[in-house]
Amino acid sequence: MTQGVQVSHMSTYSHGGAAFAARRLHEGLRSLGVSSRFWYGPDPTNDSADPSYRLLPLRPINTQGWMGSVRLNMQRMRLKRARKDYREHLSNRPEEFEVFSAARQFGESHFDSKELECDILNLHWIAFLCDYPSFFNSIPTSLPIVWTLHDMNPFTGGCHYSSGCAKYTTGCGTCPQVLNSTPNDVSRYAFQIKKRTLRSRQIHVVTPSRWLNVLAQQSPIWPRGTSFSVIPYGLELDQYKPIASPSTRKQLGLSDDSFVLAFGAEDLSNPRKGMQHLIDALKELPPTQKWEAIIFGGGKLPPEFPTWIQTKQVGYLSSAQVKAEIYSAADVFLMPSTEDNQPQTGLESLACGTPVIAFDAGGIPEYVRHLETGLLAQCGDASDLGRQILCLANQSSLLEKMGRAGRVMMEEEFALEIQAERYLHLYQKIASDTKSFRKRIA
């Protein structure tokens, strides 16, 4: 039965962590009979032949006539400011800095909203695609917007994770994540543009974690009347499920008698994902025990990674089947992120019956439940992380108990069907309220 609401999802990319989360939701809604489309920006990695995945129809501004000349001059002025901000504040940023995206891009991002044909527009991770003024001016003010936040960027002046900085609660400026920061630097400018652009919009914020929801509500960037909801990510539990460990270990070249540690991140070099903390924690483990590690993700292992741990690096993975085999082959999955929303790798591991050991950072404790589905170490304390690893390595019965509890939790709280139904309920409520409002003012 087809549900009576049409939804368009929008994402900068068709691949990557946030994009995969958005695609899962899109597919989950379609399985419920919802008319759903997935729009993405220019992305050479898209490999879907499914017509519900579509390239966002970006178009240049109209430069015809005298108004066209005005638009062209304004565009040139904005481009000049964007280049100035980039040159002064964003170029040559240190590698250890988290990603930062400005509200103004070098090009404008107009599109034809008529092609969207939807009742609800669900935005996801739109950084580097979205030039705020031109992007949101393309969206009719009457179209309700659900914005699924995958990080902090929509409510900050540009950072995606603030590293504890709370300046987004007062409008940013003097940003610790940009060069040559001043009270009126690129973060302050971007914050003001975002707030001004969103002022007249109907926005319904959804966060996967309660942690991110609390932070989002502290920002004055949202227009009056913005609603906030928490809907956790959902997984395809028929794909992410336990697989017999002996067979998977043999296929992966792992020993049956080793304690196998797994770690994965989209970018292994991202400091926030905690590679250095992981290395320091591994140094706490006794070399006399037999340890092995299997690591996936983009980038190379640092040379200081302990050589006495037999390590297999398998690169970036997009296959659910391969990832499920790795999670199932491991005894534990390590997640030393120092700041994170709701990392999907941890959810995937628990779905495969493998406990998670992590820092108590961000939204992680909401599903890595200490002594139930895994163990938590004090954020940033590598020694504590090492102790937690050793604790599980020496308690096989607790390890098995946590693995079973993790799978049960995933079935009861994080199944894709549950997430899709929660979103559908939200969409239907928004659509109903919008129709009632239009009737009242007609």
C-alpha cells in the first residue's frame, strides 16, 4: 500500500558515512510504500541504476536583462568575499583540524524545486554542496523541511564538531578552528548568513542521538517554531548479522586462538576518530598474549602502530557482507572517537553480535551501554581504554553475554523498519499540520 506522503532526500554525496545513513532511510521508507527520492550533488562515485537516485538539477543564475546584471554583480561580490574568507581563514589549515565548511561556496547552488515533486524535503549532510542563500532561495517557503543532522555543522559557523567550543551558542566568531581568527571571522560571517537564510523556514530538526539534539537546541541559528526530535539510525539487520566466527576468521587469515581487535573509520587519519589513542591503548596490552587486529577505512596506518600485534589492513569497505564478516570475526570492535554523534560502525558491530569498547564521548554511550553491550573508557584516557580491552580479553563469558545483548538491543531499538516508521509518523504529522494551517489562512 502506498503511503500518502512524498519525500525527497538531499545529500551532497551518494557515498560516505552520512550518505549511507540517508540512503538506508530512503530504502527503509520505500519498503513501507512511501514515495521517496534521493537527490545528490555531482558525485562520480554514484553507482546506482535505481531511478529513485537522481542528480540534483543545479543550474546557473539567470543573467538576462537588467535584473540579470544585478544578480551577476551580486554573485561576483559574494564570490570575492568567499575567496577572501578562504584565503584568510581556511587555506592551509593544519591537518589535525576537523573539517570546516563555509556557508558561501565559490559557486551558487540554484536548482529547480519543481522537479523535486514532494510534500516534505528531508535534508541530510549538504556541506560543500549548499551555498546557503542560493540553495534555500530555490526551496519554496511553503515546503516543510526535515533536517537530519549527522554532525554539528548546520547549527555552527562552519565546524562539523566543535571540540568542546560553545561559541555556536552565541553566534560564533574568534573560531579556534580557523586561521587568523577574529570576532568577525568566517565563522561569524557564516553563522549570520545561515541564521538570516533560515529565518522564514519551516524546519523540523531530527538527530540520531540525544547528545546532538541537546547541542542543536542551544544554537540560536534556528528560526522560531523549529521542532526537535530524536530518531536513532536504523540498520538492515538481515545484512548485518552474526556469522560463524571460525569460517570467517579462516577466510580473513586470522588465527582461531587469537584475541581479535577490529577498528574502522572512513578516514583513519582523522584525529577525532582516535587512532593515536588506540595506539597508546594497545601499548598497555601484554605482548605475551596473542593479539591480532583487522582494520578497515581510508588511509594508512601510522608507523608507530605496534608491530607485535599481527595486523591486517583491508582498506575502505562499502560492502555490508564484507563488513559483517569482519565484525563477526572480531572479538571486540574498538571505537576511540573523542567526539561523535552516533557512529554507524559501532551499531554494525553490535548487530553482528560483537561488543564495542569505546570512549564515553558524544552519543556513543546511548548504545554502547557499559557492562551490557560493551565497555566504556573515560574519554581521551588511553590507559583506561587499554584496561577495558584487557578486561574483556580475559572474560569470555562476559564477552558472549554482551554480544547477545547487543544483537537484542539492535533488533528492539535500531532496526531499519523502526527508524522508517518513526520518520513516516513525523512526515505525516508535518503534512497534516501544514494542510490544516493552509486551510485556516485560505
